[in-house]
Amino acid sequence: MMHTAYEELRFIGLTGNWREDVVSFLQSHGMGETAEHCVRVGQEARALAIQVGADPEKAEIAGYLHDVSAVFPNERRNAAARSLGIEVLPEEETFPMIIHQKLSRAMAEDLFQIHDTSILSAIECHTTLKKQSSLLDQVVFVADKISWDQQGIPPYLQKLKMELERSITHAAYAYIDDLWQKKEQLRVIHPWLREAHEELSERLNTQIDSQ
């Protein structure tokens, strides 16, 4: 039985083709641009996974599904999250856009029948990353940043791609550190991002010290 949080959504079921299912779902809610972004992220995630030795199938699925919660308007996201039993942090209360990553995880599991915890984890932290992030988490995180959903070229892209030549972790850190340097300009600092920045900084500095 479908949860009441999803009652107003148009969900026509699954065909087994993740790309087509996600595109159909988002387009049926007038989210064509988001559908295109999700396809790009899925493709980029697969390519990155192959490059760094992660599971390309899981990366691609997580990439396709990472923004399915875009069907919920910002003003309804926190209420939807609470109704699904998702903890809403104070930063998410202030800036509801951020909780879409948690909502997408719930929708991937409830509607799209994804039960692989590694895929769900990558979806859940694709905006902020988190401490003790897995290789797959980092792949989907970086794929989302490369496949920017705004106009123009991302200001961080050159640095991110340069660091990607070193490792996926360096690339993830490059983006997070770029945000961190601008933290005074941000509406909120999500605690997951803060923890990821601290941990990755320590991890990468330890690698340098051991060389």
C-alpha cells in the first residue's frame, strides 16, 4: 500500500528500465529539465565508476534516481519528510531544498523498489556527502557536481576535474572545500557537509604526511 505522502503523485509503475522509468515519472510531473539532469548524472556516474573501480550499474541507478524528489515543491518537502519518518535537521528546516536528497532515498526505496543500501546511501548524500562516505557515495556526489543543473559552467569545475586526476576523493573534497571557503555566503551549512569536509581534509592530509 502506497504511503499517504505519495498519494498526489502520478506513478505508473516500473518497466525494469531505470532510465525510462525515472524519465517517465519526472516528465509526468512536468519536470523535463530534471529528467535530463538525472540522465546526465546517471551516465556520468557510470563513467566515473568504471574509471575509479566502483560498481557502474549501481552508480548509474543512483544517478538516475538522485533527484526524483524534485516532484515535491520546496514548501512541501519538510512535511513530506516528516510524514515518511525522516528526521528534519534545523538546517533543512531553514533551507528545505537540502532535504530532497533524503526524500529521494525514500522514494527510490518505496516507489522504485531499490533495496540495495549502497545505492540508497549514494542517493541520500548526493548533495552534501557525509562522513565515512563510500566510494559509490563519492562517485554519485561528484557526478552530480560535474553534471550541473544550472546555467553556464560551474565555477568549481576546472579545479574538480584537475583533482579527479588524483582521485575521486580529491575531487569530492575540491567541491566541498570550495563551498567551505564561501560558507559565510551560504544560507546554511549542513552538518553532513561540515563533517565530510573535516574528515576528508584529515584523510587527505594524512595521505600527504605518509608519503
